[in-house]
Amino acid sequence: MNALNRFFKLEEHNTTVSTEIVAGITTFLAMSYIIFVNPSLLALSGMPSQAVFLATLFASAISTLFIGLFANVPYALAPGMGLNAFFTYTVVFALGFTWQEALSMVFICGIINVLITVTKVRKMLILAIPEFLQHAISAGIGVFIGYLGIKNAGLLQFTSDASNIVSVNGQAGGTEINGVVESVVTSGGILPELVDLTQPTVLVVIIGLFITIALMILNVQGAILIGIIATTLLAMVFGLVDLSTVDFSENTLTDAFVELKDTFLVIFSSAGLPSLFSDLSKLPVVIMTIFAFSLADVFDTIGTFIGTGRRTGIFTDKDIQELEDSTGITSKMDRALFADSIGTVFGAMFGTSNTTTYVESAAGIGAGGRTGLTSVSTAICFILAAFFAPVISIVPTAATAPALIIVGILMVSSFADIEWSDFSVAVPAFFTSVFMGLAYSISNGIAAGFITYGLVKIVKGEAKEVHPILWISMGLFILNFIVMASF
């Protein structure tokens, strides 16, 4: 215990081994859905699902362990939702690349992220963001996480008539793939509303949310994890979890390892990088796709670090000052950014889409996690998941949803640090924080905030006050929107 205390500086961070372990388990449970969702989504592109299952676990465990040991921060990494959908529906289905070529693009994206980290580009970007926008990003993360929890809780349903359907399975015109509807995109005509509150799932969420809130108010240690466990047990009572369906033969390690050889290091085979660059006529599309991967990955991570780190004290003012003064990868934030950038490289080598820092890490931080021991605990959970995946799968999203809602409540307090009476501050702050939740994207929220911030400064005749790297970022965001529209 003393060795752990010294290595992770637990006393300095006012935490304990037990608190860190509980926080790590909490983070894992909040994001464990990726173990099952990622293989099912990437398998649509033709990838072997059992191989992706193992690749997801290995990429998550190694990346999370690395950031915990190297940066001593309580964050977890895994293949990012949204980026895996972009991999399947846009890169493979719409653009016609093979999954091996798409993995090669992810690998190049990871290399680019490493380069912009060691060359201080990401550091400069963080330091260039005005303080009020950092608070807006933090509050926006709260809105995003809270909405994620509400959505996962099943408290909302969305109605859209046929005339508002834009595409099915990523293809315009409502075309099904193999007779199966995997995704539907609708226009702004879609309307959200509360579901029937007497549904068993909804009742479980509401009761679980009340239990977790009560535990938080009473300052019970491990309140969020206890809330997840209690809600899972409640789901069993309501018949939402059927233990008889737990099948230990599913996702057996033997079968998974047999399939893993089809994805592991496939990017270096003839079907990977050589194939990607064999047709020079596709080079512009390849470059733009890699750019889209990288932009979303970079700003999702920056938003997560700023949003959760500043509010909770993971990254203090002293850490930010060290980031500004440091050379090489020496400050806490430098090391965290480097660890995150390495994650995508690991993931592509094993056979999965972009590995990124998960916003659900806020659940562990909310449970008291303050050091890399939280991440190490989460990484161990990912390894154990290879053996106990069927058991982990019984934890329903209804059980983790209250935890995310609670974390969202904790983080929106950053709204209080924004000077809303100054309209020139309120406009970009609003678009950053609110758009982040409504667009269901951290990077798109940051884009909206940056662009409106630039426009406000132009109108006020203060364009010279904006850091050049922010102007470059705005241009890249606008270019990305144009490119994505052309897809």
C-alpha cells in the first residue's frame, strides 16, 4: 500500500487506495457497453466480431494502463463511439474502402496525433482557449454526459414521419442493407418526448437515480458504484435481467484469439497500408478522411480533459502553468495528451477504430478518482472482462444511466463561472455548451464555440486578440464540415 501511495501520490491528491479502486470499477461499468457495441458495429464493415471483441479489450486495457502509469490521471480510453460509426458507415459503406484500408487510416491518424502532441501543437491549442470557453466546455461536458444518461435511461422517445427520413444505414433514399435496418438519419422534424413513465425500465432508472442522489447527499463513499449495483439488482427484481441467458460459451477466448490473427497488424499487410495508397486517384479522399478522423479525435480529447480536469482539480492552475512552461513531455497535461495519442496507434494495430479518452471517465472522477490508480483499476477490469464478459453484460444501461446523470449535474456548475451578462461572452459560451449536448458531440460543440467566438471578435473589431492557432482551428473545423457534407 505504501508503494502505491508513493507512486501515485495518493496523499497529495487527498485520496486512498480503496477510493481509487472503487472509482476505477465505476468508470469501467459506465463504459463497459463498448465491449459489446464496438464489435457489433465494426462487424458490419466485414471485420470478424470476435477479433474486434479482443481488440477492443486489449486496446482499452493497454491505453488506459499507459495513461494511468505515465500521466497519473484517472482517465480511461477505449474505441470511441461516433468514430466507429464513421469508420463503418462513411469510410467503408459510403466511400467504398475495405476495413483493412480504414484501419490503416486510423493508424495514420494515431501517428499524426502523436506528432502534433510531441511538437506542442495540442499544447498551444489548449493554452490558446480563453478561460470562459474552458468553463463553457466543462459545462458542455456536463450537458453532454447528463443527456447521455437520460438517453441511456430510455426516458426519451423520438418521433419522425417518413418524409423526414434522410437515410437508412448511411445510404440516401432509405435503402436497407441485407434487409436489415441498422441506423436511420432523420431531419430536424424529429420530436423528442417523455416515454410512458410506468414502463419497468423507466421505473428502475427513476428509483436507481433517487437511490444514487440520496447516497450522494449523505456523502456515502462509493455512492455512484453502490447506485450502479443497487440499480442492477433492482433490474433483476423487475425481470429486466435474465440470469439464465448468461452464456459462458459466448465470446470464448479460444475462438477470439483464432480470429484476432485476421486483424492484428493487418495494417502492415498488402491489404492495409500498401492497398490504401495503391490508387493515387483516391489520395485526396484518403487525406480528407484521415483529417476527419484526426480532428474529431483531437478535440474530443481536449474537450474531455478541459471539461472534467479543470472543474474537478485533476488539472489544476499549477498544471496548466507547467504545461505552458514545460519543454518536451514533462508536465501532467503533456503526458496525458501523449498517452491519449498513443491509444489510437495501439487500437489500430490490434484491429479497432480510434481509441480515445472516454467522457464516462467522469463517472469515476465523480466517485472520487484522482490519480492513475483509478485508470489502472479500470484497465484490470478490461482484462478480466475477457473472462467474464457474459456476467458484465448483465449490467443494463438502466443501471449506469443514473451515474451519468449525477456526473452531469456535478459538472454543469461551471456555468456559474461564465459572465452571462456580457453578451459577447454569452454567445460563444452558449453555442459551446448547449450545442455539445444537442449535437451529441464534444468536438462539434467546441467547433460551434470557436467559430462564434471568432465572429464575435470580428464584429467587435478585436480579431487581433484571438490567438492565431484558434483561427487555424476555426478554418479546419469549417473545412471539415464542408468535407463531411461532400461525403
